[in-house]
Amino acid sequence: MNQKIDTLNWSILESLQKDARASFATIGRKVGLTPPAVAERVKKMEDLGIISGYKTVISHTQTGYQLKAIITLRAFMGKLKPFLEAVKSYEEVINCYRITGNENIIMEVVLKDQFHLERFIDKLIQYGETRTHIILSEVVSDAPIGKRNL
């Protein structure tokens, strides 16, 4: 186990992953520390890069994006680097990874409807072959990282 993450730090991390807006007093009551002690540990974990940020999770369906999909791309010869630059500007892409295997890229995208999907794929096909998988439901999403997983 990482020396910087003791049992108390794991407990703090588990609390923050469940609710990043929890107060240090609330976390302190759960883990048996004073609010200043929790704040000091959180600050140290931020400084060490163990905690790299906080985010707001937004429902794609409630904001008008009815489709969520996984799209893989197998880049044409000479098209991978141009794609890696272009993908940064695509508002549909919420996650993009360069991967090993037959495909070069895997993207998680949100789209308004099937017509939006068609237009988006039309943008991609200049870079390579695509394969699209529509997400029906999320079985596991943003699962917390815990000491039991390491």
C-alpha cells in the first residue's frame, strides 16, 4: 500500500468520493478526527497529487443529450496525429483514450439524437474506420477507488 495513504487517509478519500462537498467537520465525525486535522490531510493529499480535483456530475439526458455512445476509431495511415488534435475540439466527446489493440482510439460521447450521431460519425470517417456502441444503461459509473481495490 502507498505509504502516503494510511487508513485514515483512505477513510477521508472514501468520504470525499461519495460527497466531495462534505464539510471537514462531517468527514471528521466519520473518521474520528477534528476538522482542522481533516483539512490538513486533504491539503497534503492535494499537494501530493493524490487528490487531483473535484467535479460536478451533470446528467446528459437532463441537458438534452438523449444518446450516449462508445465509439472506437481505427485510424487510417497518417491520420492519427491530426485526429488527436481535432478530437479536443469536439463538444460531443466527454472522454477519449488512445488504446492498444486493433483500434487506436475509444471515445465516450453524448449526442442529442440519432441524427446528431450520424453527423458526428461523418466528421470522424475522414480519420479512420469507426465502430459505434449505443449505451443502453450504466451498470457501474464512477466507482470509488478504495484500499480494497488495490
